[in-house]
Amino acid sequence: MSASRVFAGRLAGMVLLGADGESVGRVRDVVVSIRSHRARALGLVVEVAGKRRIFLPMLRIASIEPTEVTMNTSSVSLRPFKSRSGEVMVMDDLIGAKVHTDDPEHGHLSGRAVEITDVELELTRTREWDVSRVAVITRGRLGRRSTPAVVPLTHVHGLSASGAGPEDADAELIAEFKEMRNADVAQVLHELPPERRFRVAGELADERLADVLAELPDDEQMEILDTLTIERAADILEEMDPDDAADLLGELPDDKADVLLELMDPEESEPVRRLMSFSPDTVGSLMTSEPMILTPQATVAEALAHARNPEVPQSLSNLVFVVRPPQATPTGRYLGCVHLQKLLREPPSALIGGILDLDLPALHADDSVETAARYFATYNLVCGPVLDENQHLLGAVAVDDLLDDLLPEDWRDDDWRDHRTTA
């Protein structure tokens, strides 16, 4: 009796027979299209004589038996198989991919990254084959696999198609981005229709997408992140500044945020977790944990080299914070700071420990956002140190992050360029 449900992994290696009973080849993979919360099998990748791989549409399948697949025709197209944008292969792409699940029947998997081991195909009334369920496992510290759990597709999240490449218009737009600032790229993405926005964003390199995401409204950040595989989403978060990653994760459901944090490198996720522990209306929630930090034995030349680093945001390059070891936040005791202008006026060999500004007050993690605004206005700064109660440096607040918090959530919808006046 022909099966109406079958796990795709069972199909791999099966003999494909024509309607006349003659062998055509062997099944090697299943091609799947993923759209929102529906995944549909489009056809089989079949290896025929000469190891040529061809595509067989699912509608050409008459029956699936325990050891063989039979077609409803005896002829096939021998055109070589080529993957198209928006399609994925079960064996090559989906099996081994990381996802997360909120299936109430498997509550122990909530908030954990799980690995796909197989997908179940189900024949529908319209003779299409839909992905109905997903078999997943977890792995222990030594790589030990758990007993597989079979979860309905509706409770699987982080599954997406990895397209083969952008269309010509998208490629041209992405090429233009190379000469644009991240904020301007974000504005372009913001104005695109959602479907194209997601497509273009998905084609950006991880580091660029991380920088651009930080400039987008919260809802659009989450929507774009949701179109990526859970593993790539974690990679993007690793590339983001810790404060931006913490803000984004804070907007996500707790279970998805937990999965992403688990998939991130521990060295990258630790400062993010620390920032997420602060109340959203405090200085702690606005600060970055990676300002320029040196010990008092560093020279002016070393400090200027750090300030020239193109990866350091301009707002954070104006102050060097000087601490006792360790330099990673939370640091040893905070000693003071050195302004960029001061560095430019001192001999390169001078030690920065001898030119500290000891009079500039510091902010504290539990200070209010209004306190931070008054602080910047009082001292004409673009960034400032944030300390804990024991005088350890936790990070720094930059004025651009403060302004982003003070402005209304929809401030990007009303482009400031439209309000400029010309003389």
C-alpha cells in the first residue's frame, strides 16, 4: 500500500521506478520550498546513469513503497538539476540545521537550540506533499544525541530557505550600499516593501547586516531576524555591538532569545546577558560594554592607535577610559579618562596615566535616562563612563544611543532630510 506519510530520510537511496517497472535511478534528496509557516516538497533529486542528477516533480510520483518510489510516467527530463532561489534540500540543507520549538508536548525543549534529523512529508488532498512534522534532537556537551522528538511544523521556528542569490535589481542595490553609511542603508531598507527588504537584507554580509540592523526600528529588526535561519541569526547577533544585540534580544520572546543566546559564542553572549539584566529605563540598558579601555602604563601613541581603529564608533573614540587590570568589563578600579584632544597635544611616548582627567564625574548603571541627558548637556560630551558601586568600569554611554532612546519610536518614518531648508 502506498504511503501517505513518509520521512524524507527514508527516501534517500530508494530506487525510482518508471510506470513500466523499469529502474530509472535512485533518490538522493528532496527539494523543499519554505514560505512563512508552510514547507512544501517540490520534487526529488534523482541520480540517473552517469551520476547525472535530475529533478522529478512530486506530481510525477504515483506511489511510495517501503523500498521504492514509482512514477506515473516512464519518461523523465534529463536536464541537470539546478537549485533555484528559495529552495532547499532536505539532506544537504535542513538535516543538521539548528531551530527552536515551542511545542507544548515537548516543554523540555523550550528555550533550547535543537538539531533537525529528519522531516516528515504528508500527502494532502490536492496531491501535494507538505512538511508536516520535524524530528529534532539535542546534543550534550560531549556530542551525545538525545532521543529524537517529533514536533509539528507549526511549532518549529528558525526554519528558512537560503536563496541562491539576489535578483539583478537587488544586486545593483546591494552594490550601491558599498558607498553608503549604515544609517543610510537602513533608511533604504526601511522604505522597501517588506518582501524585498527581507530578500535584500538576507544577501548582506553578516558584519554589514549587523551594523544596518542596529539602525532600523525594533519591529523591522525582529522581522528581518525572523527570516534568517536560527544559526545565522545568532551569527548576526555576535557581530552586533553588545548593547544593540541586548536591545534586540530584549524585544524577542524569552524562549527565542534564550535559544539565540545559547547558540552565540559564550564570550560574545556574556556581555549581552549582563546588559539585558539592567532595567530598560536606566543608563545600564543604553551603555556599550566595549569602549576604549587601557591601563595607565599605555602610551599616548597606543591610545591614538586605538582611536584610529575604524571599527571604533566615532562617539566612542573621543574618550579613553583608564583602569586597573583587568581591562575587560567589568574592569578593575576606574582611574579616570583621557580626552582625544589631550592625546593630540601630548608627546607620543607619554604615559596616559600621567594625563588623566580626574575631575569628570561618572554615570552609574542605575541612573535614569534623564540623568544621562543632563550629564551630556552639562559636560558637552559625546560619551561618558558608567561605573558600578565599587568603582569598576561597566561600559560607556554614547550620545547617539541616548538620542535614539529619547526620540519617539517612529522617528525614522519622518526623514529629517525632508525638513532641511536651503539658503
